[in-house]
Amino acid sequence: MLVLRRSLLACCLTLTIIIRVSTLAAQARAAEPAAVLRRAMEAQGGATLLRGIERVTMAGVGHRYLREQSERPEGPWFITYETFSESRDHARSTREHRGLSRGYGTPNWWSDTSWAIGPAQILIDSLAFSQTPRGLAAGSADAAQESALLLALSPERLLVTAEHSPELRLNPDTVVHGVKQRVLAFAWRRFPVRVWINAVTFLPTAARITRTRPASFFWYPWGDVTTTYWFSGWTLEPGGFRYPRLLTVESNDGPDYTWHVDRLVINGDPAALPTVTDSLKSAARSARASVDQWPIASAVRSAQTLAPGVVSLPSNWNVAEIEQDDGILILEAPMSNGYSEAVMADASARFPGKAIKALVTTSDAWPHIGGVREYAARGIPIYALDLNEPILHQVLSHPHTLTPDSLARAPRRPAFRFVSAPLGIGSGESAIRLIPYRTATAERQMMVYFPAHRLLYTSDLFSRRASGDFFTPEYIAEALEAVRREGLAVDTVFGMHLAPTAWSDVVDAVNHHLPSGQR
């Protein structure tokens, strides 16, 4: 009995020691992220200094890669250059960004040297606004989220944001640029954030967040968008504060934009904010939370019949419904899954008793393929240019875990029909012909020709300004070149961003830029 008692006592003592050691280990693990955070704050100037930064004003130069609408997904990409000024008021949760830009997409970018002053982007009361020459206007839900994110993960606020998170933890170490990194993890508005802390200097190397951008025409198609903010060019500022003067941003493993800060003021005078009326705040609050909510037609731009059985639905990105004997063809799947659902519902109601037989997508620009996943989820055949096979597979396979769509919930193999040479679909008056452009700037686009109606869909090759001018002479020259090469007889053209237009207007616009002997 005595031996048994001693054995039980030894077991209890051992168990107590194990519990105590486990408790101490758990406490040490819980304290470790706080210790790493504390050392990072000390490296940047100290916790007291960081917590006391209420305002930051900066100016600099930068550039943005327009990956969403460049000539090919893998680059080289179009670039817009910018000089900018920005003020952030963390005490009031406001941000104002003003930029002067030059490059692709700015007015007359192809023919003069003018700089375009974009509207100031402002965040007030968690709402986005634009300060335009005509006054203050409501901004988008995406602009509001992006401004709030830049405030939360800005170099001056990043570690304070981490400190305030109840979910702060330490992930396993990693190696970046050949240097060991401690990895802090937390959540911002339910989206996971990772902060790499240089294990030698304890300055932040980068912050990475994975989130959705449902209100962005460019990023909606990609579902889970992972953005990394790289901090470099560290500079000792007055008062002992270290700040990275170079911000390099990547999204989904590709370049996004870069800022070089050449002027920086900490805790300067508060910026004067514009007066925002209650009605303007209401308009900003009612901004569409998702591209899915975009209407397929409106009282201003309603559906238009271009030819028997050919209906155009004009919007930010135009769609057409084509009735054929054996079903309905949808021309383009832009913007979003919700937009595609609305288009298919409209087509089914407009042409009762006819099923959606196929989708034709003619371009690789991100907003143009934003709704392709819905057609793939329904098993609808998808006709696309052969050169666009890689990006379409990328869009269909990219993770959509944060907000699963129909394809993510029920994955299936897409029914692609890739077009490498002119291809006819249908017969009779509603027949169409898919024709790859194979030109310089339209390398990833194809035309859709309606022989019976002498009607041509030009994809995204060119558009027309309110003044009547076409976007660039090169684009319209390429359309003319392709039409002549294929021997097409055309009376009327329309496009992704082009209302029905007389073909003679296109010819005249090209001839305007050619010597008389070349017309």
C-alpha cells in the first residue's frame, strides 16, 4: 500500500510538472508575437512615437502598371506615370490623394505631351469621394476599401494596427531575399494579413493581405486577391522615426504600382477637408458593393436591336444577344458573374423557348472576361481566341475561397472552343463568323462578322469620344487592315465600347491620318 501511495504521489507530481511546463510554454508562445512586435516598434522609432503619429503628409513620384488592359497578360504592360501628394489623418481616419498623371490612358496620350490632372481621391467617415473640377462627387465602394486599407497598412500605422488586433500571433519563420523573417499574423476586416519582420534589423520587410475586391471592375474576376506591400529605402526622419521612402506593391504575384516619396512631414497641420453634405454621404453609402449589382440596361442606354435577332445591351462594357435557330449566342461576358446571370435571364426572356447555346468572348482585358466563370459553371460552351487560353484558364482556376461563387462551389471542366482561324457559327441570317485580328495592338482580340447584315463587331479595338474622335489612329487603322484582308463588306460597326457607327466614319478617320497617296 505504501508503495502504491508513493507511486500515485510520483505520478501526480509528474503530471503537475508537465502541466506547469506546458502552461509556461503556452505563455511563452503567447508572449512571443508581442515581443517581436515590440522589437519592431523599437526599430522604427519606439511604440510611443508610432502611437503618437496622427498625421502624415507626403509627396513623390510613382508609376502604375495597367496589367488589366495591356496588350498581353504577361507584359510588357502599359504604364501610367504620376506625381502625387497625399495626406493621411489617422486621428480622423481620412485620406486625400491628388495626382498628376501621364502615360497610357491620359488624354491624347498618343499624340501630345499634356499631363492629366485626375480628381482628388478622398476618404471621409469611411466613405470615398472625388474632388473634381465640377465639385465633390461620391466615390466607389472599392475606393473606400482601398483607402481604408492604405491607412491601416501604411508604414507609419502598420505595427499599431497589428498591436490593436486581438488575433495577433506568430507564424513560422520564413526567408525573404535571403534573410530570415519573423512573421506576424492578424486579420484586418476578416482578411488575413502577414507582416514579415527582418530578423536582423527588425524593420518590416513587407505586409501581405488576401482579400476580395467585389466592387472593382479590374479585380473582381480574380476572387481572392493577394497584395504585398514591400517597404524599402528606409530613412531616419526628424525625431528618430524610420520611414521607408520606397513603396513597391504587387498583386497576385505581378507588379501593381510603385511610389517614391521625396517629401515627408509627420504630424503637420491638419489638412482642410471639403464639406460633405448629407445627400452626398447618402450617395456614397449607396455605392454598389459589388459589380454584380450593375444593371444590364438603363433608361438612358436601353437595349437596341441592331439587326433581326441581334440585340445590344449597352453598359460600361457592352454585351450582345444573338438568336439562332438552335439557341442563343451571348457575345461577351464582361464585369461579373452576377452581370452574366442577368444577361442570360434577359436573353431567355427576350427569346422564349431558346436555350443559351454558347458564349463568345473576344478579348483578354480583365473587365471583358469578368463574367466568364458563370458560363463555365453552367457548362455552356465558350468560344475564345487561341492566344487567350492561358489567361482564361488562370481566371477559372484562381482561388475564390473568401467568397465562393458557383464555379468554386461546384467545380467543373470548362467547355472551351479555342479559335485559331476564321470560324462560322450558325446558318442563315443569324450566322456569325469569328475572325482573329492578328494585328499589332489587337493581338489578343477577334472580330465577329454578321455576313447577312454587313455588320461587324470590333471587340475592344477602338472606341469613340464624346467629341466624335476615335481613341487612336493605330487602332482604327488595324480594324481597316483586318477588314480588307478578310474581304468583308461592312456597313455598320459596333464594339465593346462603341455604339453602332457607320463604317464610312471609320474609313474617314483613318484617311485623315494618311497622305493622299496612301488612302
